[in-house]
Amino acid sequence: MRYIPLTDDDRRAMLETIGVESVDDLFQDVPAAFRYPELQLPKPMTEMEIMRELDMIAAENANLREFASFLGAGAYNHFVPAIVDTIISRGEFYTAYTPYQPEISQGTLQAAFEYQSMVAALTGMEVVNASHYDGATAVAEAAIMAVNIQRHKRRTIVVSPTLHPQYREVLRTYVQGMDMKIIGDETHDNDFHALIDLADDDTALVIVQNPDFLGQLHTPQEMQDLADAVHAKGALLAVSTDPIALGLFKPPGQYGADIVTAEGQSLGNSLSFGGPYLGIFAFRMKHVRKSSGRLVGETVDAEGKRGYVLTLSTREQHIRREKATSNICSNQALNALAAAVYLAAMGKHGLRKVAELSWHKAHYAAQEIDKLADYQVIQDKPFFKEFVVQCPRPVAEINQYLLEEYGIIGGYDLSQDYPHLGHAMLLCVTEMNTREEIDDLVTALSEAARPPILLNLEAAS
Amino acid sequence: MKFDDYIYDLSSPGRTGVDLPEPDVPPTPIPEEFLREDLPLPELSLPQVTRHYLRLSQKNYAVDKGFYPLGSCTMKYNPKVNEWAVRLPGFANIHPLQHPHTVQGAMGLMYELQEMIGEIAGFDAVSLQPAAGAHGELTGVLIMRAAQLARGETQRHKVLVPDSAHGTNPASTSMAGFTAVEIPSDKDGNVHIEALKAALDDEVIGIMITNPNTLGLFESNIVEVCELVHEAGGLVYGDGANLNAIVGIVRPGDLGIDVMHFNLHKTFSTPHGGGGPGSGPVGVTAELAPFLPGPIVALNEAEDAYIWHYPEKSIGRIKSFYGNFGVMVRAYAYIKMHGAEGLRRVSETAVLNANYLQARLLQMGDYPVPYGHRFCKHETVAQGKIAGAEDVRTLDIAKRLIDYDFHPPTIYFPLIVHEALMIEPTETEDKETIDAFLDALDKIADEARENPDLLHEAPHHAPVRRLDEVRAARHPILIRLPSAKAASER
Amino acid sequence: MTLKYDPNVKYAKTDEWARVEGDLVVVGISDYAQDQLSDIVYVELPEVGAQVSAGDVVGTVESVKAAADLMTPVSGEIVEVNEALDDSPELLNEDPYGAWIFKVKPSDLAELDDLMTAAEYEAYNATREH
């Protein structure tokens, strides 16, 4: 038992101190009828054995180091500098817990404070919390916060149909017991005017995404007009955004957003099959008392030296219990640390460059694909790094061809979430995609369009 | 470079920590109207970034550094092989929306983890989606809500919560739209049975119960509690925060618990990350299985392939994608390395360590142990009430422990114990360390009587002295950005 | 340090005091309450104009580690709040009977009869756990 240091002698001495014969005596208050079940689990493995097994399991997955990928839709393959993993692998960071004792947690606390500051700079907002679970749960927390800000007098949330479908689903799951109404995404009319028309004196919050789920960018002026209209109706505006896009584009804080949320995975966190990710949550200072999640604040120690503490904790469950602004306790601290290291390393110039590279490559890809006779890129609005392509046949079939013939992981199939778009694929291009990969994609798409292709989905495995 | 530099203080115009290639495609102009004027991020070189964060790390206490007996948090050793595993490209670099055929390894791992933790705790179905314990609680209470509504029990709106419960229990109850009703504990630290009976009626959704509870005690009436709640038409939620005491000892599902969350970051050794990420899977009985959040992994036996399955009456998705997969990989490796026998050994040792600690505290006599007449489970709750040192408080004792190079226990929780010191040694500590910790507590008791100011002013040997939390809360400074003027002066 | 009791106010069991000034009732928290909370860092003030009933939660008083509900001891309309507490919540610690929190235009002054006198409140506090 390599993780358990007690020797047999230790055990004997300890049992003697306790005054019992055996460890069994310590479990006499466990109902005898159920004590010591025979667990049906695989037999124990040594480290050598588990490494071999995990190596094999990992090898069964098609990973993005080996396969070119054009998949985005809320999880993005951006460059992660090696420094990020070096720092988050420090035992001092990853084997600590919530900084309840600030005197011996200044590393975690200062890093979190710096994360809050850098993300505030990025989003143009006044306060950023220490993290929520992911981009989806951050949206749900925004809705709950807005209702609290409105003192529960307004209980309707208007959501844009181009807010990430999973975020809308999570929002509905979260508030199903809260006597709140979620409207706005029943239609696919992706028009701010429609959303504004829906907002009334019961509307607490309007939530939109920019760049939206389909990759499209709304101009800062459109966003400002939306914010003004929403505010005129007495409601608040939340914007779900892409932090990489903010390396280049005007941030929501500069066009009137009251709450800004984002999936922060792109900032230095690996794809990891969907998690752990990072829920970015930013808002205006005047709403801080109604906000959820941990906050780190600057203060001084007994000798006047600068230091950091968890603050405004009376909002939280461990103090306010049933009246807390949220039940969140553990958050995504290490992912926030990764984001902080990423932002510090990338800095002002690096992040802008990542966004520019994504822009240029995505636009090159869109232009080349649009030249194909059988494909059409939807371009009624500018886009950032994702765009919708209408395809000549079901996306699943095309993606299978891409994977089998070219080792390319194709785009996201929109037919489930947006059936009115037909055979539509959401493609994502980042700085990680080379021109060669993009050219291969174009060739592969071109070939995949040509019938007949004999496809057998079941044989693919 | 000074030790205490703030990240923006290190910034100088023109520096960068990452060089990126020039575009290999013809550029497309970016419309001016979209562009931001300024991006006020710091400008640092890579050596600066490295030193800054390395120095910050050195100001932290951590399990890898020393004893971290933070009660209710199970700060056990985190196996390094798990960190190796999650960085394998086949785990770290797979996209959640890839076709299932291309991620059968990952889905198989999730499936096996669902099966293993279901087996360990006695549940028929498991969802791995919740991201943390509190997230699992919300999921569990929503499942109870959905199940009661499906039974036609629309009038139920109260959730019973023992007074010893974590704050997350009543907070999760509120988020699900219900009212928390507090149930007192009896003199032995169990749920007060008569109070429970009095509270049970047809408005009760169910009870949330932590077992072992936050006093570190096994609810010896647990079977009766479950029966009473079930008879009243309620459901029993198990808060699995303290599962580390009973793996291989007893299965919550066998005792009558209907739904429970696991804390993979406690029981199954995944690191706490400075506050997260955790993972809070939820296990349920067969009756509640259709309500689990989806998708979960199912095995299509005909095709011998893992598929995504959305339970038919699901409460819905509680998180994007499938949960904190990286945490699942670590828990999987931990369970596979231990097997049934090893896991039982873990719990037995965690309980042995805690009882040894409690027995020695009782012998020392300086720190009252209010439930010391019972054997504890994974943790013991003492009080920072030292006879002859009445103006010394638990907070002072905790801060003085820092000077002895220990992380303090959880303090002032559970709320029902005055001046609580909640101590959880876990199974990965050796006897010498526990002895040294007890010796420190012994010396601190002497110091408290002889020189209380030594405690009031502690810690003396930490990177900072006691911090002014009142100032931080009265006039919150939550971000610090360089002013435009300061930036231009650089 | 002994706690102060003001003979000119009436006390609620929830530790608010009430004092009649003209046709208004002025409300604050007792010296006992501020002592129990220790350093007060934030006061969530009631909404001016709100119609309230005796016993309603109208705000909160917070220290670093605790949050106490603020209840109105009398029914009526909230007509004024002490905005100085926004910037200086510590006034409640420094001068609990000088630093009022809100003023009510009472609908039923008889409700004051249900409150405790200073002597009664002092005796009541003696029975509470410290």
C-alpha cells in the first residue's frame, strides 16, 4: 500500500492508545447487517500496470495532436504555451485547497486576484469572480443573479436562439424549481429586435452571445443599441463571449453589458474531453453584493504589507446558508490559474496575435470552401473564427469521409440544434490549423460532395 | 524583481512571453468598427512569468508540503501517476464533440467509472456530469423534485437538513426552489429522531443527510432515519462529502439512501487545485435513474460500443459536455490501483488515524472533544477552549499552528460546536506526523496560558502576518489595473 | 466592556431599537447586536417607499463572518435611510444608538408596546448565550 504509511507496529501502538483490539471495533456503530460488503471491483494494480492500461485507453481516442480538427462549438483547440502546464503542475498550487487560511495561501490568492484583474481588463468589466464551473453554468448564475438584483420582482429571462444550445439547456435545468420563465429561443429568428420586443416589465435579464454560437459577430454599435433598449425596459443585459475574440474586438464592458460570462477553456486549458473548464463571470461593481462565487480582495497585513484574502463571503453558502446567492463552494481555481498564466505569458501582443491568426485562417478557409460549387458559406454577418457552411449532404456523412480519407475531424453538425439550416456544419479554424490542413479540408469537402459514396457508419469503428 | 511584485508591476511595453508565427494564409482585413482601442494586459517576457508564478507558489501551503488536516475536505495525498495520466494526448487533446467512434477509450473509462462508483456506494445508476459536490447536491435535489412531481406529489416543498450540515445543503435546497427545515442533533451527535418525526409530513420532499456527519460521527440511526422518511413519502439524499470513512465498510445505497453525490476530489484522491476543479457525480436507485442529468455513457452490447444516453425523464443537462473528465481519469486510476481490498484499507486507516488523534487529544485534556465518548470516523471535532486561557480563541490556535508548519484544521465548523476545530488526518499521514501535530497542539496550549499574545499575534513565520479582512470587506478592492497615467510613465 | 442600554428606546427580541421622533419611528441596532457581530462591514439598507409590516426583513447587517437580518419593529412606510452607512458601516460599531439605520412612518404606534424596555432587554440578554 504505497499511499498508506502506517506499519503494523504503528497500527498496534495506535490501537493500544485508542484502547481497542482491532480496527473493527471502531465500526461497531455501522449496522452489522450491512457492514463489510463484498465490492465487485477489479483487482488492484501497481503503478506500472495502471500506466500501461491508461496508455492503451488513451491510444483508443483520436487526439488532436494526430488529427487535424475543425471542431469548435464551445470547446476550442488553441495553443497552450508550455509554461502553463509547468506552473499548474507545481504541487504548491494543485495540492492546496480553497485559501481559507490567507497567511499560507498568498500564492493562490494573489494569482486569483491577478486573474480577476486581467479578465476585467479583457472584458472591460469592473469585477470578475474567481470562477464558475464553465461557460454554461456561468450563464445560469447570471440569470439567478439578475433576478436577485431585481429583488425577485422580475422573473423572466430572454435568451437569444444563438446562445450556445447547451448553455440554454443548463440554464433551464438550473432554474426549473425557481419559478422563472425562459423565453426567446423558441424561434430561430436571430434578430435583436425580436428579443427586445419580448422584453417586458417581468424581464430580469436578456442574454445574448457575441460572437454567437454560429460564429457571427455583432457590431459594437448593434450591441450598444441592444443594451440601451434592454436597459430602457428596466432589464439587464448579459453577454456570453469568447475570451480569445476579446484579444481583438471591443469588449462587452464597453457596449453596456451588465454581466459578462464566457467559457474560459481557450485560455490555457486543454480540451480534456469537455472538462475541467473555466466559467468566466464578470459584472458591474454596483451588483457585487448580489453576485455569486468567490472573490479575492486586496488588503494589508498587521505590518501594513500588501496581501490578499477571500472577501465579501457573507454572500456565500458557508455563512448565509439557505439565503446564499448560490450554493457554489469548490470552483475551477486551477483552471483560472492556467488562464492567468496564459494571459500573463501571451500578454497584450500575444493574445491579439492569436485572435488575428484565427481570424485570417478562418476567413481563408471560408473563402476557399465558398468557392466549392456544392457548398455555401453563410455570410450575412461578419464572423470571427467559426462559420456555418451549408453542405450538399448530411454532415455526419461528410464528416465520416473527412475522418476516414483525410484524418480530419470535421465541424459540428448543426442539424439537431438548428434544423432550419438544413445540412449545416459549424466549422472552427484557429491558429492551430495550418494552411495545409485547411487546403486538405477543402479538397476533402469537395470530394465528399460527390456522390455516390458508399458509406457504412457502423463499420467506422 | 522584488518578492512581492504584482503582475502588472513587472510589465514593460514591448515585451511578450510567446512568439507566434506569421499567418501562412493571405490576410483578410478586419473591419475597424469591431476593434478595441486598447488591450490592457501586462507585457512580460517568459523568464519573468516563470519566476513570478514560481515565487507565488512558494507562498502556498499544500498537501505536497505537509500535514493539511482540513476537516471535511479529505486532503489526502494525490498520486502523481494520475497527473501523468491526464496529460496523455489521448485524454488531454480530445474534443468533447468528436464522434463517439473516435473516443471509445474515453467513453469506456467513464462507463467503467460509473459502474465502479455505483458498486462502491450501492447505486444502480450514476451521472458523472456535476462539476463539484455542491453541483451534485443541486442535481440530486432536482432529481428528488422531479421524482416527487412524477409521483404526483406536487404539494411537497420542504427539505429537512440537520443542523450539523454543510452550508451547501440549505443553499442547494433554495436553488431547487424549496425551503430548508433544520433538524437538531441529539446529545450523541445523531439526527434527533423525535424532532425528525415531528417534522415529517406530506410537504416534505426528503432529507439531506451527511454520513458520517460533520461531527465525524456515523449516524447510528441511519436505517431508522431512512425508513421514517420513506414512510412519510420522502426521499433520502446522501451528502457523500465524508465517504472516505466508509468505502468498503458500508454502502450508502444499502442503508436506504436514494440519491448521493460523490466528491471525487476527496474520496478518490483527485487534487483540490487551490479550490477546484472537483467533480461531484451523482448515484441513484433504479427508481430515480430515469431522472439523471444526461448524457451518461451506456454500453450498446449488440455493437459492443459505448454510446451517449439521455435518461428518459432527465432533469436536463447540468453542465456543458459530460463533466470534469480530467478529474474522472484520476479517480478511475485511483480506484483501479486500490481495488476493493485497498479501498477498504484506505477507509480503515483514515478512521484509525482519526481515532488515534482523538484518543490522544482526550489524554492531553487541553482541547475538549464534545463527542469524545464515541469513536469517530474520518475526523474528530475538538474545541479551542483551553482552560486557563479564556481570551485565546480557536482562530488564535489555528494561526499559531501555522508557525509550527502545519495547515490548521477547519475552524468554526460545524456551527453546532462552539469554537470548533475539525480535524481530518486522512489515511496518507504517518504516525510521526500526527504525533508531531499533537505535540504542537500541546505546546500551543502551554503558550496560550503563559503568553497568550504569542497566539493573538500569530502567525509569526508565514509569508504575511494576519490580514485585515475587515478592511477588505468594507472597501473592497477586487481588481487592480494600472492607470493610464502609470502605464504611460513606464 | 459593559454593554450600553438606552432608556429612551424600545427593543425588539431581534436586537433592533426603535425611538419615536416626531411622527416617525427611528430604527437602529443595539449595542449588544453590534458587539455580537463585531466589525460591521456592510449594511444593506431598506428601500425607501416600501410598505413594511412589523417583523419583516428589510435589510441585512454584515460583518466579515456573519450576516444578520435587519427587521422592522413597526409597520408602516420606510421614509428615510441613513446613507452615511454605505461608506461608513463602522458607525454602527462606534455609536449604535446615534447611528440610526432607517425611519418608518408608522401605521400603528401601539406596536411599540410589544417591544421591550431597556431594563427588560438587558434582562433578556442576560439569559442568552454569549
